Amino acid sequence: MPHFHLRPLNQSLAAAIQYKIDTKTKPLGALGQLEQLARQVALVQQTLTPKLQQPHMLVFAADHGIAAEGVSKYPQEVTYQMVLNFLSGGAAINVFCRQQGMALRIIDAGVKGSFADFPAVTDQKIAEGTRSFLREPAMTAAQCEQALEAGAQLAREVAATGCNVLGFGEMGIGNTSAATLLMHRLTGLPLADCLGRGTGLDDDQLAHKAAVLTAAAATHAAVSAPLEVLATFGGFEIAQMTGAMLAAAEAGMLLLIDGFIATAALLVTTKLYPAVLEYCVFGHQSEETGHRLLLGHLNARPLLSLGLRLGEGTGCALAYPLLQAAVSFLNEMASFESAGVSQAAPQPASAV
Amino acid sequence: MPHFHLRPLNQSLAAAIQYKIDTKTKPLGALGQLEQLARQVALVQQTLTPKLQQPHMLVFAADHGIAAEGVSKYPQEVTYQMVLNFLSGGAAINVFCRQQGMALRIIDAGVKGSFADFPAVTDQKIAEGTRSFLREPAMTAAQCEQALEAGAQLAREVAATGCNVLGFGEMGIGNTSAATLLMHRLTGLPLADCLGRGTGLDDDQLAHKAAVLTAAAATHAAVSAPLEVLATFGGFEIAQMTGAMLAAAEAGMLLLIDGFIATAALLVTTKLYPAVLEYCVFGHQSEETGHRLLLGHLNARPLLSLGLRLGEGTGCALAYPLLQAAVSFLNEMASFESAGVSQAAPQPASAV
């Protein structure tokens, strides 16, 4: 396991940041969650005048051996096909990244099939999909470490371009099953609470998924250390996200966390370095059943709750303008003094 | 009362719009509330390829006689001062409109003080503030009609520039008191449920506001017709918003509704022409106590819930990128067929 230098945020600017927020021309606290966000961005960047630079979205794609057990509504080849859709600009995440001016990178972390003819894909393929964790660990310890390193290295490369805000998305048929087991094992919550309909399973299909995952949990009943849990149930896209999140926080970037799968990758990350959470902005609370509980476990309050259940990073791309708004009000709004606006009176001016 | 031609939306394109949404490369329904929004925009514009053009934010400002009764934490002159702040670009709504590329217009609907030296203010002043509805109606029937006409005329002017999406914001010390009584009288909900802390009243100040508003409700116990309720309790900014909303919907624009005050103006509007609701997008559920209940009364589901309690149109400016996202995915995402992506399988591929 690579080592990361990840410390809790230095709070020495906290009072000055709060003062700046409180003297803006608005009632105290009237910008609600945007004020918390402004505080966080200023602390992460250690400045009273933060800036968002070169925002990037990383979408990690990989296949999962567990998909062969019929846990998804879609066939496994959809992972490969959706990567091609990302490349031609037709997926939801393409549309939203274009709208927000976020650079989009598509990473082959372990998709079944070759992208040799597609140089726009960042090739970090560990293998052509994981093995089915119904019977054996999804990956070897060496593959898991290789995936963590590859993700971390990519985040460092992106940081070197001047980017200071990084979104995390994913694509991988079967990956809600992987995320469910990561969550179940690392939070201790009952499997039923971690389980959801993924891309839209009906009741029978959901019961089948529950049976498969219950059997898989029993097969690996003794596994509990975070990295072993990751290797056992994780996908290559999840392990690469974990590595990328750690390196991004180490580099002092803001991390934009999308839905259930990216949050499961973050869960692994927090078990290794809890301070990573202070760098995270949560874009969206997905409809996937487990996601609300997982966000609660992480004490996270997402910016949006629009009933999305798509992944790809869509939830954090849609939330990005709110992050921009938080930074903009901190930098651009007038203060009561500079605008010549009267402050709140301590008492009502008259009685009824 | 001017007459408006406002019909329910023509639903003849509904099936074609739904088909277009359902064949995009995503699981059915996976874009959640954005899909409802895309349907609504397409129906309002009666096209499968909607466009948002020349978005405008109208911020109506006015003073309230009731402010003299000590119902706000801020002195009345803050209304005038904040208008100057809008003009110099330092308020939150300036920052957010700049960020979203929305044109901002500031309307003097009835502020105490002259803006003769500030040509950037749209002068629609009815009077220098309303009278205190604790003792008499806030405005005369003639003033109310004049305000409705002025608002409607402004919306028609803006529509003539090619604008098809219009945000509604306001500024007016004391206007949560006006909105509270409009809501109480027009919904029948108990006054206590319609009452909130406005710009941040403490418990004693809130009790005082409750006493003032209870007395005012009793003074005008017999008033029940929507326009009479508006004239009795409303502000000039609220009446102008009501007129502007009706003319905007008549012109086939999308209406972006902000917080408690703008929603109270819409409530009056719906009592006159219920079909106006089909043109409305709700930006934000404010922290103001009554707003959640008022949105519920209107069957409205806001896009954001960020704990804002500022008004000015901030909640709808912040939600505007979500409206853009809804339009963009409908226009730009690939379909399963065009992208060569496999559709969902009817059954799981194997059993455990």
C-alpha cells in the first residue's frame, strides 16, 4: 500500500473566513449550505480568496465478474459500449461536463475489450474485468495495489496541470453489487440496508441480487481489513478511485463525490485516512437505497437530491455550479460597510 | 383587474417527449427530477428541442408600512440601501446572475426614497411604501390594479426581447410579514404555520411579529377575495410580481420561482389563473417556516434545498443551471440506437 501525507485541515484561518462571510450584505447565515461550502473551500485552499481552477472529471470504467451472476438489468457489454458513448460525447456526463466547463477524462481501469484504437481513453487496465466474488476474491492483493497506484498517479498528473477540483465518476455493469458489499462489510450495516435496485431491477431481480450478495458475503465472512475488503469485493474502477482520492486530497484538491459507487470508494479511503473527508464535497444523494445511509455514516450532507441514479459523475457535475457560487459570493459580494447598508437592529423598533 | 389568456399546457407532444427521454443512453428514469423538468420545458415551449433564451431575473423592491411595527430585524432604510447595492453589483443576486449569464433588472415597485439619479432602476413606483396593514389596507384597489398592470407590462417588454425564461426575486424589509398573511388568508392554514423568522428574528422578536400579524389578521377578518387580500396585505413588489407572472405565463415563458415572498405572489396568481402553475419551476425551498408548507399547498417540488433564507431571487438563480442541464440532456444525449448501446435485459442472465 502506498503511503500518503494527509493531515486534517489547518484551521488557523477559520475565524477570518467566518468574519468575511458574516459581514457580507445578507442576514447572518442566510446563504445556508453555500456558507459551509465557502468555509470548506477557503480552508482547503488556505486562503480568504479561493479559486476553482481547471476542474476535471475522472470517469473510471471497469467490468465486474459478479455481473455474470445476473445482478444487473443490463448485459456486461454495456460497460464497453458506454465507454464508446463517452468518447463520442453522447452520455449524460459529457453533456453536463460541457455545460460546466469541466474537462472529462475516461479511464479504462479494467473493461472487458480493447480500446487500442481509441487514444482518448486513459489506459490503466488492470485486467479484463474482476473475477466473480461469489466464489473467489475479485482481485489479487497485487492487482489492488496496482490499481491504487494507477489512480494515485493519475490524480497527481491532473494536479500538475493546475487543476484544484476533481470530480469522481464511474461506469461498470455490476458495480452497485460491489459497492453494496464494501458498504456492508466496512460499516457493519445489514446487507439489506446496503442493497438497491441499481439500474432498475424489479422485485424478483432484486431478490436474486440479494441472494447472490448474501452468498458472497458468507463466502468471504472473515475478510475485514479495508484493503482486503477492497480486493475481495471491489472493482478496478473503485480501487483506482480510492487511490486517486487519496492523492488528490494529498495534493490539496477539492474532491467532488458522486453517487453510491464513488461514495463506496471514498468509504474505503476514509478507513485508510479519515482526514480525506475534509476535502470532500458531496454532489448528490442518489435514489440508490444504500446511498442515503452511507452518506449518513460519513456525516455527509449532499448538495443535491434530484432522484438521480445514473453514476458517471453526473451528480457532482450538476453540483459544480453550487461550488462556483460559494466561491463567487465569498470573493465578489460587498460587505455591509463597503456597500453602506445598515446592520440588523438588536431590538424591534416599536411595539404593537 | 386586467384579463390574461392562460390555458393549461397542450399535452399533444407528451408521448413523443417521453419517448425521446426514455431512449437516451441511461436507465429508465435515471435522471430523476431533471426528466420531469425536461418534459415541462418541452411542453411549455411545445417542441422536442427546447431552448433557453435570454434568461432574465426581475428583482422587485418595495417598502412596507408594517415595517414600522418592528416585525423585521433590519431598519426600513435597508430596502433602499440594498437597491443601491444591487446597482453597484455587490449583492448575492448580482454575483449569481453574473455566474449564470442571467440579465438582472431591478424594479422600484414602491421603495421609500428616490432613484432619480439611478437610471438603471426600472421606475414603477406606485408609492413610497405601503401603509401599515395593522390599521388599514396596505394599498387601495386602484394601486393594486396599477401594480398588476405595471408588472404585466414589464414582463411583456422582456418577452419582446426574446427572453423565454424569467426569474422572480424581491427585496423589501417587512415582506415576510406580508407574505405570511397572504398565505394564511389564501390557504386557510393557521397563522402560526405561515410565520417565520424572516431575516433572523430571535424568540422574543418572533413572538412580537406573531402578535402584530395576529392583530392585523383580526383587523381584516372579512377579507377573502384574492385581489382584495393582495391589496390588504400585499406589498407593491408582490403585486407587481403577480402581474408579471401572469403576463409571463401568457407569453409562454418559463417562470423561475424563488423563496417565500415570490411563492406568496404566485399563490395569489394561482387563485386568479390556476394554469399558471404549469409554467413554474421552483428553485429552492427556503428555511422560512411557511415556505415548505406553501410549496406543499401548491404541489410544488423545488430543485434545491440549501437552507437559504435571502430572497432576491437567489434560489432560482442558483437553480438555473439545473434547468439548463435538463434542456441539454434532452437535446444532446445520444439514444441507445444512435450510440449502439444494448438495452436492459428483461431477466437476469443467470441464477445464483
